[in-house]
Amino acid sequence: MKFNKILLIVAVIILLGGGVLSSGSFGLDWRTVEKYFHFKFPQTTSQQLNFSGAEKIKVTSEESVVIDVVEKASPAVVTIGITKTRRLGDMLELNPFDPFSPFRRTPGKTQKLEQDIGSGFIVEKDGLIVTNKHVVSDSEAKYRVITNDDKSYEVVKIYRDPVNDLAVIKINPSAGSGQALQTVELGDSDKIKVGQLAIAIGTALGEFRHTVTTGVISGVGRGITAGSPFEGYVERLDNVIQTDAAINPGNSGGPLLNSSGQVIGINTAVSGEGQNIGFAIPINVVKDALQNFNTTGQFNRPFLGVRYKSITKDQALLNDVPEGAYILEVVSGSPAEKAGLKEEDIVTKIDDTRLSRENAELAKVISKKKVGDTLNLTVWRDGKEISLKVTLGTQE
């Protein structure tokens, strides 16, 4: 009992002392205690946030990145529509007033079809737009472009790439609102990494314009067969980008963007056998084609005119032949035929470039040349090396 009273008295003294120090009475405070007793009390700090508008704090998240990219790129993303006339099948009608010819044929009616079928993006302010070739493959149809602000433009010219699933279409900007067209920024598809953010914009299902989907780069260097459900067109494509960003029919030709709002690919196809598997043509393929187009006005490609199979070092040692491109077929009338190349020849060298290792592919070496270039070919034929000169043409 006595011990409890002592504890109570001590507690009262501590409380009274603390009150005196906190109030600063008699010239005493906590700093005096620290000074004379060499004791440091733990310090506490607090951070005040200014919500008055004088200072704004922006929290960066994936959501804000996507919003910024969409706002930046959407004005340059367009919808591509088709206008064509089709005739319905003839019909047989019963004619009861003619017993000798009871049936008569009635010509089918003509029907005008208008539909949004794909997407594209503006690369030049003078009205140059990139899309897929399979989106605008019908040479008898008329096409139109609808911009983000719902302005409609007639397509006045279409340039189709004979090698890749690419097309450049031309519109007349002055035929619309008169406002300058906005363009996209082209990135570098050689620098993309698996797992990085991918954003797709396009007219999903040919109905929902400017649909935005997100995902990641799922893979690179894939091979696919691309086509259009609207046009019945298919083409084999290699070295494309795989993404899990939702790509649907109608997205074809639209941009695949990175987190900086740069186009890294052209949305081209979607897998019909799986979920969340879409494909895009690398933008560097497009940049090369555009540079060629801006120089020549068309998609000229250096053309040799052979079908071949590469012979690796192991295959060469096994069959006692040199490394190179084994010619399987020579196209009739091609530069290769005019130069004297024959089936079963092995092209081992083009100018100073030997066809081995990183330059093993004949097509890769030829793609770096220009139409009209004259090349020196070293050819292995019947156990001997011969030299041939060939002037590259263009593939129609």
C-alpha cells in the first residue's frame, strides 16, 4: 500500500515537471534539459503537402502513360472505309400466263456497299497515310478516310508494296476542313524489348472507331499468314511482332505504339486459334519502304529473280560444296536469267560480300542494293568458280 503511494507521488511529480517545461515557466524548457544533461530527445518531422495549386504533384502510372500516348497519337489515326457496288444473284420467277415458258429470269439488283474495313495512320501532312495492303487490295473499289474529328476524305491514289503487306494511300487535305493534318512519330522497332508496354489504336471489327487496347510485346521475329475477312486476301509475313494487346479485324493498318507515343509496328493480324495473340509489321520495314517511296514515287525493290536455299557450313562440309545460295529456280525473263544464272548453281559471293554467317541470306544482301545496280556474282558450277555480272531490276 505504501509502495503504491510512492509510485503515485513520482508520477504526479513527472507530470508537473513536464507541464512546467512545456509551458516555459521559470525560464525552463526541454532545450535547457538537453543542454545541461547532454540528452538528445528523438526528433519527429512532418511533411505538409501543398494543395493550394501553387505546386502540383503528378503521379506517373501506367494509366497516365496510356492516356498521354492516346492523346498524342489519336489525331493521326484514321479509319479506312470501302465503297463498292455489288450485284445480287438473278432470280427465277413463275409466269403463269405463259404455259410454254412458265419460268422467267429476273436480273439481280445492284446494291451499294459502304463499310469501315480497316485503320491507318498519317505520316505526312500532305495526306500520306500508311496502312496494310490487304485493307485496300480491291482495285475496283473506292476508298475513303475518316479522321479522328469525323472528317471524311476520298482516297485519290493507292500505292501497294509488292513484297510486304504495306500500302500508302494519298488524300487531299484541302478537301476536308482545311485544317492541317497531324502526323505520328515513327520509332525504332529494332530496339523493342519483350515485355515492354504496347498500345494499339484502330477501328475494331470495322465498327468501333478509335478503339484503344493495351498489352505488352509478347515476342519478336514471328512468322504468320495475314489476311482480311472483308477482302478474302492472305499473305505470308515473316519477322513480325507479337503482342497480347487486343487486335481485331478492322484494326489492320493501325499503329502499335510504345510508351513514348512512337509507332513501333503496324497492326496486321490476329491469331484465330488462340486468345490475346496479335501481330504487327515492324515499323523499320515501313520506314525503309517510305524512304524508297519518297525517292522514287513507288515501291521499287531490287529484284534478282531466283528461288534459292541457303547452304550452311555444316551442309557444305557434308556435301563437299561451298557455302552460299543454292539456286532452285530462275524466273523467266528476270535479271538472273539474263545474266546466265542456272538451276543448281551456288552463288558464293556478291561483290565483296561472301554469303556466310550474318550474310548467309542472299535476299538480305540483295535488299541492301538499289534498282539498277550492277553486281559481280561469284558462282560455283560443276566444281568450278565462274564470275557473272547482273544488273538488278524491279519487281512489278
